[in-house]
Amino acid sequence: MTLRVSLRPQTRAEVRKARAWYDKQVPGLGQDFARAVDGAVAAIAERPKAFPKVYGEFRQCVMRRFPYSIFFRITSSVVIVIAVHHQSRDPASWQQRAV
């Protein structure tokens, strides 16, 4: 059963910012990044428990092509994505949102 996915506003802003950055590097790369995020979110929605817990009840989906991870938690009816986080950044920045 595929669960509904909810991205927090701050998470959507992270994706927009990263997409804009990638587009500045190479035109069209931002769109590739957005598609990769969409694909990862779809995989999370289909099989959320396939991803490991990394911080309390929060799970991590490591993206393949881009150095980002998607952090989320599962409720009874929805997957809540709290961060699309660059892997070189301090994890404390997304963990603060987990509270």
C-alpha cells in the first residue's frame, strides 16, 4: 500500500534552493535533481519501512546521483519528510526539526 507523503514547507524550500543551485552549474541539472527527489519520494511512499532508522523514529533515503539524503518519519497514514539534506552538512541542522 502506497502512503501519502507530506513535505514540510522548509523541506520544499530546500529542494527549490538546491534545484536553483544545480541549474546555475549546468542548465537542466536542477530539473534532473527535482526528478531524482520525486523518484526517491515515490520509493519512500511505496516502501517506507525499507529504509533504515537513523535517528529515533526517523529514517533515511540516500539519493543515488546527488549527494543528498531524505529524512522522514512514518505515521499511521502519512510519511512526513522533514529534510532533503546535503550529505556534507552538519546533521544537527535537520535533527533540530525532529523535535
